Amino acid sequence: MAQRVYNFSAGPAALPLPALEEAQKNLLVYPGAGASIMEISHRSKQFAEVLAGAKDNVQKLLNLPENYKVLFIQGGASLQFSMIPMNFLGEGKSADYILTGSWGNKALKEAKKSGTVNVAWNGKEEGFNRLPQQDELKLDPKAAYCHFTSNETIEGVEFFVEPETGDVPLVCDASSDILSRPLPIEKYGLIYAGAQKNIGPSGVALVIIRDDLLARVPEGLPSMLDYKIAADNDSLYNTPPCFAIYMIKLVTQWLLDDIGGLEEVASLNKKKARLLYTMIDGSGGFYRGHAVKEARSVMNVTWRLPSEELEQQFVKEATAAGMHGLKGHRSVGGIRASIYTAMTLEGVE
């Protein structure tokens, strides 16, 4: 193909064109380095500036207080499913997990390998089409942490208000809605996100962790799975995914300079989602949204047609029209439009 399509894939997902063009311009020779960003040392002055820039941009966008550290860790969000309980779910402790979809369930399965887990709420019987009310959560006030997934990409449900967990640290998989809107960051003990959905290419996870949680990390963990070692070494304990971090720097710079920060980002994302949901709701029942209205994701719009045959036809015709990645996840079928921040309003229209 000679032209770019409208990429509605859930991940790896669309990246903003200005960030791609900047990377293209500097791909062969990064300014001042005499080599590609993929060729220079991760200990070099040039990459140190890239790493610092990416961290500073995240700090500015989320208005992070000084007691939060920004880390870049390989393995994506899936490694964090294991790393979090390894660091915080020690002997004699338990953790709460709120299950609102497929990714939360995967996180739960990994946590069970490290210790005791309490399922505070499970939406499986209702097809993961809604979120729990606060009074439905069966929380343990002595839990080591409470984990939830802010946006479930497969089922298309999204939290817009954080669960209240009292003194228990709130841990969040925000892979698919990180930096899509402002956050009350002080409510979180740890937020993590695989980059490839909303902020960069695959190969790295963004981890934002509060200092008091770092102080709880036990001795003796494998070095590559120890948050304290990652923080003490400024994400440079080993060779990091330099290009992925570079792209995060470019994407976050675009969010700051071109979009104007997360308030503007959120306004744009809501406008795109509203267009799609209005079309679904106005189809006379031909299109049927999966999630209940109050839980509908702004990032991943999921719906069904009257038959699987029509869904297959829809995907085929959409692809021919230059709209790719609209097929629903293989586990649930249907149609899914992932309209992360980099998806243009034109593409949604």
C-alpha cells in the first residue's frame, strides 16, 4: 500500500503522524549523535536527554508530585501482571482484584501464582458489560493493594471514577487509556501501561509508582523484576528499549505542544466517541452496543450486528474502504473501533 489507512487496531495501534514524521526525519542520524537512535549507547548523552525528556513530559501531562517515579520497563503490561504481586504480595498478605474484563482476569491469574488474592467484584456473569458500584465492592481494608483495569479493550468498558479503597494502595492497569484524560494522580499508588495502545510502540511499559510503595519492595527479588532496582538505576539497569522510549517522548511532546495537554486531549476523545455511539444508538437496533451506556469506553467502542455473517461483511467492506482493524477480539467477536488519541476525528467521521 502506498497510502496510510485509518488504523482502528487495538494495539499495536495508530501513532500520531507528527511523531512518526519526526522519527522518520531523524531515523538515520539522530541530531548530535552521528548515528540512529537505535544505534547509540543507552549511556550516551543523547539518549540521556531522550529519557529525561520522556519522563519530564509524562510528569507535566499528569502533573505528577515529586513523590512519584516514572519508570520504563520491558515486557509490556503482561509482565506487570507478575511483577506487581512479586513486589507487594508477600507471605501472609493478600490483594484485592476488581474484574471488569479479560485483561483484569489475566492479571488475576498471574497474581494467584504469587500469593492470596480476593476477587472484590466480578462482572463475568453479566458478560463484562458494566462496572461495579462502590457498595458492590467486597474490599479488604488490610489488602496489600487493590488492582483494577481502567479500560477493558476487549469488552469496551471504562472507569471514569476511581474505586475508593481507603488506605489500601490503588494499582491500575491503564494500558489503553493512559494520557487520554487528566487523572487525580494522588489516588494511585501505582499505574502501569503497555505503550502500544495509546502512547508509543510495543516493547516497553510505562510505570508510575509512589515512593511509599517502593519502600515496601522486599530484598532478594530477581534484579530485572525489582521496582526499587529499576528506580535506583533510572530505568537503565540493563539496555532499555531505546527506540520505544524515544517514540514515547515524541508522542508526549505532541500531546503537550500540538494538542495542548490532557484537558484538550479528553475533549477531543469524547467528541470522537460521541460520534460513534450516536450512530450506534440511532441505527434502530441494527447496531447494538455491548457496554451499558454509563460504562462505555471512550477508547474502544464495541458493538454487534444482527448476524456474524453481516459482521464479516462489515469488516470486509470497511477494509476495502481503508478502515482497518475493526474486527472484534477473537474471544468475543463483533466489531471494535479503537479510537485512541492518535486516531483522527476524520477517521471516526
